[in-house]
Amino acid sequence: MGKVAANLKVMPESPDIDLDVLQERLEDSLPEGAKINGFERDDVAFGLVALVPTVIVPDDAGGTEAVEDAFEGTEGVESVSVKNVGRI
């Protein structure tokens, strides 16, 4: 089986959240078999900055749903959305 790379947009609950701490929490919440291949930061508005991790998951893992669920359950996360997905 191949692998899938996905860019997810993770919105923090407020602009006051320490993004470095949130980034560590996201890395710790990853389900088995998934890994993060880097983070970008996306300025949204009024001081709010979204984290955009590139997540690699096995193709047979059912896509990014498990990662999205793990990220949504992470303290400090308001919402998670998929920006793009592709096979690698």
C-alpha cells in the first residue's frame, strides 16, 4: 500500500494560545501509523494564526479521518479542516 499526504488547517480556540505548545499537543495526539512531516502557520485575521501540518498516513488507514478526530479532541483546538490530500 501507498501513503497519503494531507494538509490540515487547525484553528486554535483563540489568538492567545501558544502555537508551539499546541503544535506539541497535536504531535502527541497522532494515531498509530501517522506522522507529521512539518508545520506551516497561516495568518487568518485579527492576530489569529492557524497551524497547517502536513500529515502522512498509510493509504489503507481510511484516509485522514482518524487524524482529524485526534486533532479535534486536542485541548486548544477549535476546528480542523482538510486543505488538500494526495497520494505519495
